[in-house]
Amino acid sequence: MDYVIEMLNIRKEFPGIVANDNITIQLKKGEIHALLGENGAGKSTLMNVLFGLYQPEKGEIRVKGEPVKITNPNIANDLGIGMVHQHFMLVEPFTVTQNIILGKEPKTKIGSINLKKAEREIQELSDRYGLKVDPTAKIRDISVGMQQRVEILKTLYRGAEVLIFDEPTAVLTPQEITELLEIMRSLVREGKSIILITHKLKEIMEVSDRCTVIRKGKGIGTVNIADTNVDELASLMVGREVSFKTDKKPAEPKEAVLKINDLYVKDARKVNIVKGLDLEVRAGEIVGIAGIDGNGQSELIEAITGLAKANGGQILLNNKDITNKSPRKVTESGVGHIPQDRHKYGLVLDYSIGENIVLQTYYQKPYSKNTILKPKEIFNKAEELIELYDVRTPSVYTLARALSGGNQQKAIIAREIDRSPDLLIAAQPTRGLDVGAIEFIHKKLIEERDKGKAVLLISFELDEILDVSDRIAVMFDGKIVANVKPEETDENELGLLMAGSTTTKAGESK
């Protein structure tokens, strides 16, 4: 069998941890090969070895049958290996073209950068693979999905034959995910080969040819997608059976905890994006907000949590006005917040994971006395939550930025749920998490509900909204346009309502 890439018996160690323990993966030409594993299983580490960012302690890499030493990403590029990273490596004020040619700038005869030539080449590449990217647009002005396409173009511009996608759908809307999977198919039709790191099983089943599973740093095996199913892949990944349906008793909602009346919030362009919104979340219920990204969900959450100012309307928590209060005042009044952007709003990446776990409470007893921090109390608490929430980290002193995205997320969720706030806002709480962790987080949200807390869930995953919510509020163009019960609707109806349709299955107008 001719393989374009072979990673044979790779071992990669870090202080106190074996990230890759004797793993083998072999990529055929023209296939999409999924690399599946839990958060922290070692998937990204293995691909960072292939891309030259890490050096393995043992093992061999072969490209088209020839042993190679990949000591840095430039060598990987020269060997035709490109990587689309989970967190994009783009310069925001630069244009698409300037980002793509960085370090590989074409020159004119007099030695200046030939930007026009580069723009033409990038336009041709974009058209060829159906990427629909404008080479002259600035990165800061384009969507996350478009930024990812720029990363893909960057690898193609450098002549990549093998593309590594690291959790490529973690930050995309459902529509963008569908388009990305089609782009992958198009790349393979053109003769490229793809390694897809993901733990979204539906996507693996839809687009991959084969799948290599790793668990806690060890290779479990490779399976043909045609011969497997979602349940088998899930149990291979986590080592036990996983339930995809959340087990919960019917909600028993009581008094309203959150009441929002006629709320207006402006976006970054100073235009109203939340437009007269009304919403109520009661104690003992989970309200899911379904909506296409960009309809005001982010601004709504920021207004409730004090991260953005409302310019009209009122936000009440337990009948007390918290409109335009500071984030700390909002937190102290009983609001927990799992933010959708964990790096921007959830963590201080250069603090230890232990310090991050007390970010909301460090100034209170027992973590502080007379404004002096008490490290022993802080790290004891962190140890307790790290164990309870299965945050995979070498120690409580490890910097937050050194953890995988999924383990960063579990630490934030541990911090927010442990405080058991009256209102828990969970924005994309399972983004980037594997099925085992998703099952655990859903159980925790339902436990909070059953304790009589109010939970507001914002997610672009419609199956999550349908599975976990007791009531679904559909958001379109800055307003709640419908309230539906999960058992009385489906993804199709929700999709229509999210797109602004005014009729439901029963035919009544909303």
C-alpha cells in the first residue's frame, strides 16, 4: 500500500506527561482520514509533531515512503504538508492577500512586493476550490468562517498536498460547517489528502474514509468508516458506552429569575442589533436560545453579564435591576457565565489553571484575607474541581494556555457551576468538547436546573438545544420571534424560524 504520510510508533513526552505513546497513523493519497480522541488525548500534539512544531522522542515519519526529519514548519511546507490551526494565525489589520503571502512574497523585477500578481493567484486558487474569498478584504472585516478559508488558502498557496485540519468546525455555524465539508471533498477530488482532527462524530461519518482513534495518548486502532457507526466510534474514543440522549425528568419551573423587557443593545458598529427584546427564564428551567450567528445573541449575553451597555430597556434578576451594572456586580448578584469565547472572556491564559478556577472568587474568603491571597486555599479548591470535572492537566500550576481547548472549557465550566449561581448563562458550553465531556456537561446543567436554578443556554448546535432545553426561544433580527417546546418541534421548523419564517408546523403565524 502506498501511503503519502506514515507516522510510525511516535512517542512525545512533556514534563510529567506522555502525550503520544507509540502511536501509528498512515494516510493514503486522496483520502480524508479522521483522527479521533477525547480532549487532551494527544491528537493536536501528534499533528504538531508532523508539522515540525514538536520533535518526537521516538518513532519515524515517512513521506511517500521516504524517512524524513521534520524539525520545523518550513521543512513540513517544503514536503507539501500544511496545517490549518484551531486558533487562526492571522494578522487582523492585514488583507487576505498580505496574510497569505507573508514570508513567501512574490517580487517584481525591481525587488518590491508584487501584490497584484499575488492577488490574481489567490483569486484563482479561491475559485478553483470554491472558497469564495475576496483577496483584498481585511481580516478584521470578515467572518470566522472566511478567516478559516484564508488559512486553507495559505496552505494551498505554499503548495500543500497534505492538509491537516485541527478541530476546523469548532467555531463555525452549521451553514459554514456544511460548506467546509464540501470544500474538503473538493480538495480531495483535486488529489489532496486530508487529516481531520475532530471529535464531532457526525462529521466523521459524513466526510471521512477512515478513522484512527487515540485514547489517553495511546493508539486504539484504525477503522473504515463504511464498517462502523457513531456508537462504536464513541465507545472506542472514551472506553465506555456513551448516551447521546440526555436523561432528565420534566421541568418544574417556578418564579422568574431573569426578566428582560424591551432591551436594545448596539453592536461594534454602533447599530442596534438587539431590538426591543423580551425574555423570561424561570427557576427550575433551561431556556435554549436558537438562532443563526449574528442575530444579536452575543450582544444579548454581554448586556446581561455587564460586558456591554444596554441603550434601552431593563434587565431584572430576582426582581432587582441589574441593567448596566459592572461585570463583578452582576456576578455577585447571582449570575454565572460560561462565555462563548473562552480565551477572550473565560481565562487569563498566562495564569495557572488553579488561579483561573478562582477568578470569580479570589478576593473573597477563604482565598484571600485583608487583600492578601492564600495560595494553599486556592490550589486546594482547584485540585478538588479539577478532579470532579476531569480537567486533564499535568498539575494545578500548569498555565491555562498549555491545556487543550476542551480542558480549558471544562475548567471554566467547573468554576461557574461550582458557585451554583441563581442564573447560569451557558454560551456554546460544549464547543470543542468530546462526546464524553458533552454528556457530563449536559448532566451538570440539568443538575443545576433540578436544584431550582435558572439556566440560559445559547448554542448553534440544534441537537443540543433540542436535547437539553425545556423551552426554546428563537432569536431572529435582534428579537425573540417564537417560543416553542422541544418535544413539539424539530430541526427543520427551528431552521425556518431562525431564518425569519413566520409560520410553524401547525401553520399558525408567530
